[in-house]
Amino acid sequence: MLKWAVIFAVAALILAVLGFGGLAGAFVDIAVILFWLAVIIAVIVFVLGLTVYKKVK
């Protein structure tokens, strides 16, 4: 998911340089949403990993 966030961020930079401001803004918004979604999923998996590890031990 972070890979897609980077792809959208790079596409937004290219579009901004070419002068497509509205489309670049949309790509930045998508990149930010994907980044935070990946962070939230990583935190959830980390917390679940800690709780499952303690139950198994």
C-alpha cells in the first residue's frame, strides 16, 4: 500500500510541474489517504501480534 502512495505522490509531482493543479491535488489526497491507511493497518497488526503472542506464550 505504501508503494501505491509513493506512486500517487510522484504522479502528483509530475502533474503539478506540468500545470494540472486540480488533478495533482486529487493525486496528493489519494497518496495521503493511502499512507495513513497503511500506517493504521500496520499499527493494528502490531497490536494484534503483541496480544496473540502473549496468549500463545
